[in-house]
Amino acid sequence: MTLFTTLLVLIVERLFKLGEHWHLDHRLEALFRRIKHFSMLRTLGMTAIAMGITFLLLRALEGLLFNAPTLAVWILIGLLCVGAGKVRLHYHAYLNAASRDDVHARDAMASELTLIHGVPPECNEREFLRELQNALLWINFRFYLAPLFWFIVGGSWGPVTLIGYAFLRAWQSWLARYQNPHQRLQSGVDAILHVVDWIPVRLAGVVYALLGHGEKALPAWFASLADLRTSQYQVLTRLAQFSLARESHTGKVDTPKAAVSMAKKTSCLAVVVIALLTIYGTLI
């Protein structure tokens, strides 16, 4: 059921371009606005509650009507947790602004796309475009690759682990947008996601390494296996840049498009690998 749900969710998300109303981040904003105190314990507690509610719901539906309600819940949770939602609109708005040289609108959309890690101050145009590429690669990881990983790893309880990851992602995004860096640090969400993202970043990184300059990328990937300190964002984007370096892109529109194209190839390859492993597991 995991493979079927994954493929169905990706097909629906791609065909219908679901907006923010079908996005968990949007649905949780009302809850997050009520929180006035921030700590790692609170973050872990909220995540555990979200996962616990999902677990109890699945247990309550187990075996009912030939598991049709269970399948419906799997698909609904997949649609809420997988997909870029409103971020896709920001990306297209950036392309439109860049193509017509609207600097104010372009910078506004770029700030939305680089919300989590930001852009270094006083960087030149080339560095700015590279950071934008990195942000788009990270968005693809956070909204597609990592959720799919935790959905698959969860097995028969895939929606539980998927909700847990999506909840942490939504909490971090809300803190980055509406709270100051100190409150975000107090929440501990960055530290938790650093641990949670460790394995999926290495798995996504090896794909980027194989797609790029292997003689440079593979040694960097092997070095990342023993690296516990570097942020997962830096690990992933450094490996992805080896792939992007195969073709030079310097334009305000071509540069981000190259990153999105590479991210889509990686996502498609990940789905193919998941399908093959699932089929292999079924056959044996």
C-alpha cells in the first residue's frame, strides 16, 4: 500500500498543483500562533502528540470496510505532507519578476524561497544566485525527498512518521517567518531536524554525487558519512553543486531553473528506486 499511496499522492500533487489549503503547514498555523513559550521539550511533546493522534486514528480504522478508510487516510496525510504548496507559487512569481527585471518583486520572492537559511549579507549577484539554487534544492528535499523517506521507513505506520516529520518542518518554517532567531533556537527544532535529516540527506546526497562529477563528489560524500557537525543543508547543497557544475548557468532565470530541473531528476530517480525495491521485496 505504501508504493501505491506514494505514486498516487505524487501524481495528484503534480497534476492538480495543490495550494496551501492542502498543506499541513497552513493548517497548523492556528495552533502555532497560540504558543508563547518555546523549548525543545515542548517541540518534542507537540510532535509526539501529532504522531500519537495519527497512530490512534489508524488503529481505530484498521480492518474497517476492507481497509478503505485506512487507504483514504493514508492518501490524505500524504497530500498534506508531501508537496511544496505555496512555495511553488513563490518560485513562479520569482521567475516572472526576474524575467521582467522587477528587482523589488524578485528580491521579495527570493527572500521567501530562502526563508530557512537566508542569504549572506552583501553577497554579489553570482553568490546570490547560488544561494537561491541551494534554497530550491533544500526545498525539494524538505517537501519531497525527506517526507518520502520517512513515509517508506515507517512501513505499515508510514503516515505516523510522515506526520512527525511534516510537523517539525512546519514548526521550523513558522518560527523562521514569525519569530526571532532566539525563540527559534530555544525551540530546539533545528537541532532535532539536524538529527532527523542525517540519513535522508546522505541518501539524497549520493544521488547528486552520482549525477555530478564522481571524482570530486564521491569523496565528498564519503567524507560526509563521518561528519556530524556540518549542517545538513550544507552537506546536501555542496553535493548537489557538483551536479550543477556540469553545466554553467549564470542567468537570473536559468540558474534557479537548473536547480529545479536537477531536483526533479533526483526525485524521479528516488521514486524509481522505491518502486524497484518494493517490487523486489514483494517477489522474494
